[in-house]
Amino acid sequence: MMAPEEARDEPSRRTIYRARVLDTPDDPFAGGALRSGDDVGIVVADDGTITARGDFTAVRADHAGEAVVDLRDGVLIPGLVDTHVHYPQVRAIGALGMPLLEWLEKCALPEECKLAAPDYARAVAAEFCSGLVAAGTTTALVFGSHFAAAVDALFTEAARLGLRVTSGLVVSDRELPGDLLTTPQRAYDEAVDLAERWHGTGRSRYAVTPRFSLSASEPILDACSAVLDATPGALFTSHVNENTAEVEYVGTLFPDASDYVDTYHRHGLLKARSVLAHNVHPTDPELDVLAGRRTAVAHCPSSNSALGSGLFPLARHLGAGVPVALGSDVGAGTGFSIFKEGLQAYFMQRLLDTSGHPLSPTHLLWLATRAGALALGLDDQVGDLSVGKQFDAVCVRPPGGTALNVGLRHCDSDEEALGKIFALGGDADVADVWIGGWQLVSGGFVRAPLSWT
Ligand SMILES: [Zn+2]
């Protein structure tokens, strides 16, 4: 604690955020409860670290000289974590009415080809990053581009804003338009070059990213494994078991693999901090392998609904011990909002009736924050608002006259307030966003700093 004498002589070096705070440090699927307080003080140091937390009156008494930011007209939650989102597809959001393979061919892949042009890629990178933060997403595992210069543009923009982005070069050597294909050697060389530049630089990390087994031969998956070996601490991400036609086709392409999960596992690509998107149609042996490898699944319910991919078997994942978090899967997903993904996840489990897992608002907040941080190996830094964590936070402050504004003023419990945020909340309700103590969104507007450092 800073002595009052020092506080009078020096500029304030800490800030106290006063707010109604909701977060989930303990797993509600294992009995953890929502942590909440109506008048909490969170003390944040200049480096973005939370140094104290408690009842505001007590915190204020211990930090008499510090500035106070009063957020009691909103609800403060941890920054949201998106574990699966495609940077080149921000302009492709909203193309409805197609199943996966048709949507890829007609919508997503033609747009992704355009990122070959560096100027186009830089513009999309700016749109993508601002879309994330405007939705309250502060940490993301981002599916990159097939073009190295475009991936570099993403990392550059994310670093400018201070976003916690893990991403990488997307690689494929078959089944896609020719402009998106590469060779195993080129895939390795370009990935290692990008990883050397960005992995561990500021808040950026590298993710080895074959698009999916359907478009990745055994040699290019071997190249991916070699990049992982050459890049300690790198993540791995791809797609799995999204659509029944896709699963069937992958089976014909890998006659020696026991199943879709095995197409990655046999190349040594599954480990803790590997994240596979979707897994709507897993077999029990596949779930056992994922659990054994501590590989997480990014559940993307809006995308699964929009493409008609299927109802996610959450109960089977939980039963097998597979970690699950949420992803928006933009642009098959219908927007950046992780609130919407939480609500759609809730809907899906309801529609599964007796085979669904009932989800409470506390479950949804966990899936939207700390579960994502755990999946990405960032749980020691973000995911909740405990002492020692970085102040990555979102203040939800809905405009007057909206149903969410009315609801938050008239609810009886914190759990009920959280339910209203997931049911009614969207980008327009994300009023303020901080990453590492740096305020990036203020009053609903994304700031454009020259650099966060
Ligand atoms: Zn995807």
C-alpha cells in the first residue's frame, strides 16, 4: 500500500475502479459459484495488474490517495475470450442459407483470396480488430490468413491496439482455390518466419493452423508438427467434426486414420493449448483422446446454427472431461458478440432436451471468460478479475430506454442480472473496455491509439 505522504507528492500510480462486479474464478461445472458484489473496489497498477480487490469502502480506506473511476451505472465483467474467429471473414458475416462446404466455396473462400493484396489485408485487419474490441473481446485465438503478409498485418494491428491475439498462417495444399494453396516446405518456412517475428512479442503468440484435414495432406500436417517443435509455447488450432458431409469426406482422405481427431493426433498436434473448433459430431473414442491430451474444443453455436451443422453435445464433452470454451466463428458465426454465443449455447442445450446440459447465466460467463483463458493457457493472466490478474474488463452499460437497461435496474439478484446481459446484451451495450489497464473503448467508441505502449 502506498503511504499517504507519497501519494500527495507523486502522481497517482494506481486507479480504483468502483463497480458492480461479476466474474467466475471457480468452475461452475464443478460446483463453483458466481462471484459478485454490488460495490466493489478493484485497484489497478500502472502496468495493468490488479493489486487489491474488496468492498469499496475498505479498499478506499487502504488507498486514500488514488483516483477513483466510478462505474456504478454499469456492470463490470472480465474481458471476453473468443477461442475461434476468422480474421479474413469479417466482410463475409451474414451470408445465410448454406451448409458448410457450399458456404466455404461461394462465400468465405472467395473473400479470403482477396487478402493476397496487402492493402486489402491491412484494411480488413483494422476492421477485424476494432470489431473484436467493440464487442468486448479482449483475448482471441484467431484463424489467420493463407497469406503471410496478411497474417503480419493482423499481428501488427493487434499489437497497435494491445489486443491479446494468438494467430498464425493458415495452411492448405489441396481442395481449396489455387490461390490459397501452398507446399509443405513453404508452409514451414513462412510459419517459422512469422513465429520468430511475433510469438512472444508483446501480447502476441503464434498458433500453428492447418485449415482442416480436408484441405491438408499428411506432408503438410508433418510440416505443421515441425513448426510446433520449432516454436516452444506455440498453440495449435484447426477444425474438427463440424458437418456430417465433411466428416465423411475426411474419412475417405485419411484411410489409415481411425477418425477425424486422429488425423491431427497421429501427427503429434494435440496437446494442452491445442484448440479444435466445433466437434459437433464426435465419437466417444475421439472425446477420450481429446480429454487425454487436454485439447480444448471451441464451441461455436451461432455458426453451427447458421450452417445447420448440428447441436453441440456439451454433456458428452463434459462427461469425458474435454475442456470447452466459446468461439464466434466469424464469418459463419453471426457476429463478434460472445454474449450472443453464450445465449445460443444455452438455446442449443435446451433444444437437446434430456441429452442437453442445462446452462445457468454463471455457466455462460465462465464459458465466455475463464474457460477461454484456460483453453488458451492464459488463465494466470486473464479470465477473471482476481488480484494478480491483468485488468482486462468490460463495463456493460446499456443505453437508456433499452430492455437491458430496464432489466438491470429491476432485477433481484446478480445471477438474474447476468442472465439479462446474455439474453439482451450486444455490442451497443459494451460501453467501456480495458486491456491490461489500458482503456480501448470509452462510451461505446473504439479509441485509435498510435500504440498501447
Ligand atoms: Zn472456423
